[in-house]
Amino acid sequence: MPKGKILVVDTSQASLLERIEAVVGENYQVAGVPDEEEAIQLIRKERFDLLITETRAGLGLVEAVRKSDPSIALVLLGDHQSIDTALQTVRSGPQAFLSYRFTASELERAIEDALERRRLVRDNKRLKALLPLFEISKTLLSEVELGKLFDVILEIVWRETEADSVSLILLNEGGQELVVKAALGPLERVNNAEERIGEVLAGWVAKTAKPLLLTEETSIDPSLKRAMTEMGASSVLCLPLVAKGRVIGVLRSSKTGGAPFNYSDLELLSILCGQAAIAIENARLFSRVKTQQNRVEQLLKQTILAQEHERKRISLEVHDGAAQWMVAACYRIQALHRILNKYNVPQAGMELSEIKNLIDQSIKELRRVIVDLYPPALEELGLFGTLHQNLKNFEKETGIACSFQIEGAPPSLHPISQIAIYRVTQEALANVRKHAQATEVDVILRFRGDELSLAIKDNGKGFDLCQVLGNARSAKKVGLLGMKDRVETLGGTIRMETAEGAGTMVTLTLPLSTPLPEELSPMAKMLMS
């Protein structure tokens, strides 16, 4: 297998070619031509790794060959004077020099040295080309907001191709029209300008899914050249944005003067467009998911509002209905009790007293249910007054000492946030009443920046948190698990800290900047109906 292809320009009528073939012919594929003209023609048809020629053949040959293939390696033969001249003229590129009286080992070493330099130069160029592309790819794929992503794409194209104007044009939902989504430069306009598929430059690229490189010398459809002229551009580069095998848009860049776009620009933008199309699709997917998530969150918040409105309605109905009837029944029993006492029927009076006690307990329980369903004090006293009142009642009923503190400047809280704070406090105090065996409860409400936190701490016996939460999930109990879901819907968190014998602290954290619905949506009203 040959190590490479060598072209020998032999102006001495085959003697040089014969010497080189004799030394390296087994390891390399060697071809020879007699002059500069044939050398250039052959290099345009075939790719060679190395050119060997004599300095007396003229350095013009070297320059001409390098124009056709800048990466080709050189081995130049000559005397000391001609080699010094060549060193001053041919300063760049992989090369080696030999005197006319070279030995076989010197020739082999010169060839290997020149080819090794060629490989290093190519690797270095490739690395320099790949590093910016890697950075470009990383930048594109890390941006998920469409507007910012469009700006990043335009900036990269404008910088890397030295374009005067750049625009990003995407297909609309119907797939029949292109809409300019972002533009940079005097020749491009945003304003949601539209182009139909198949028409002018971007439309032609979108229809054919082929890149288009136009300069003033390009031979192509006159209508495309005319479109370039109408733009006021001297050079245009248009490439399709292809994702999942379909065209989603076009990237168009243009110049009004200077060096026109070349195939190097085309190759770079081809890679860039591949990355950009993927990034745009990812950003669109992220945007759709984020929109759906926002809709779900809003619906959940609306559901909470609907739930609280329904609880309020039931509370009022129980208060105005069953509770009032039981109070009225209690008054009637009192009246009957007085009548029976008047006629000295002690046994009946005792039974009526028991019935009255039962009704009194039922009324008390109904009132507790009414308050639990929807605390009227929230509207009458506000959140802070209601919490303070509840803690006083809790202290009176249980004998557990309670304290309530507010730290920071309280802002105006949305009703949903107030209800969440109230419900968490309500549930935590209920757990203290039932399980904690505590003597003290501290409630602290803190306002710091864009966040509020509520801490409810007792000095009770504590518990095994993992076990209790596991039992709650398996038994499908609501309690704090339900409060956790409610708070997370509002963008907040609930944290519990406890250990056996170390008391319990429940901490609620809520963002104050989360947008909350001001009124019920049609969906929420439907849920209530």
C-alpha cells in the first residue's frame, strides 16, 4: 500500500524521475511530468501529497501549484545559492530542501520530513477549524429561549463570514410561507416580512433544500441574479435549515462589497445551519413544554381557587341552614324543658337535658366544620389576625403555650397564598394537638425579598419522619402530603424536620413574585358548577 502520491516535475528529461523512482518507488506512487504547464493540469485532476522539482525550474511553478493545492508538500533540489533564494521566497507551507547530489537516505528523509510537516499543518488547520465550530455548537445548544437563540445565530454568522446583513427566515405553521424572524444589517428587514416557497432567493432554497452561493460572476438562473441585484447585494449566501429531514427555514447572509462569499464560507455555514436547526427545534420543543406546564400550573391554581370558593359556599350553606335549624331546635327543647318542669315531670326533663347537650355538641362541631371549610376570619381579620386568633383559641383549648411572630415587611398577599399559609398552619396545629404531646408551639412568619417563609415549631416528642410519611402514602392520607402538593403548585416548598424526642418543625416557603390568577377561569367556574 503506497504511503502517498508524489509528483516529480523533471526538466532534465527523466533523469530525476528515474533516480527518485529507484529510491522510493516501492513505498510511494510516483508520477512525472516534464514542465510547469502539465504539472498544474495534472494537479487539477488528481490530488498529490508531495511535489519534487528543481529550483532552476522556476519558483513560479511552486507558486502556481500552491494556488491549486495550498496543502501540498514540497521538496526542492538545487545548489546552495538557489536554495537560499528559495528559502526567502517560499516561506510558508510544508517543505524540505536537497542539494543536487543527494543520497538515497537523504531523499527518503526529506520526503518523510516534508510529508510529516504537511500532516502537522493539516492537523493544525483542522483543529483551528473545529474549535470554533465546537464553541459555536456549545453556544447554540445551550440556549433554549427562541429570541435569544435567533440573536446568537445571527451574531455568529455575521462575525464568521464578515457579512453585511444576515437574516433568519422560518417556515410558518402552514409550511407555505417564510417569515423573517430576526435580522441584522441594513439589507434585511424583520417586521414579519413574508416570502412564498419557491419565490426569490430564500423561497428557492426552501423549496429545493439546496444551498445557494451567488456572486456577480456566478452563472445561474437570471431571476436569482436579479433578486440579488434588487437586494442591493454583490454576494449572497443562502442555506436551508433542515431538522428531522425537513426544511424548517433559511439562513440568508449578504454582502454589498468587498471580497465575495466563497466555498469556505459555504462549508462553515453548512455545519452551522445543521447545529442551528437542531437548536431551534430544541428551543421550540422547550417553549411548547414550558407553555403547557404554565397552562397546567394555572389550571391547578384555578382549581384551588374553585375549591376554596366551593368550601366557602358549603360553609355558608351549613351555617345558614343546618346550624340555624339545630340552634332553633335547641331553643324549642329549652322551652319544652321549662314546661315539663312546671308540670313536675323530672324523668322527661332529664332526657331533654341530654338531648340538649347532644345538640349543643353538634352545633359546636358544625361551627368547627364551618370554620375549617372556609375561615370567615380571613376576610374579616386578614391572615395575620386570623393566625393570631387561631393560636389564642388553640392555646385556650389545649393548654399549649403559643407564640406568633412576624419578621420583615409584609406585602399584600394573594388570597391563594393566604389560604395556603392558613391551611398549613391549621394542619400543623392539628398534628400537634393529636400527636406531639408538646407544651410550646412557636409560629414565625418571615418576609425576605421575593420570598416568604412560615415556620411552625413544637417541643413535642417528635417522630420517625420516613416511617410516618410512608404510612401516610400507603394509607392515602391527605394531611401534610395534600398541603405539600398545594404549596408546590404555587411554586413553593414544605420541609419537615423532626426526630424522636426532639420536637418537630414544619417550614413553608413561597415565592412572592409568582403570577397568580385574579379571578376564576371558565374551566374553574365549570368545576364549581
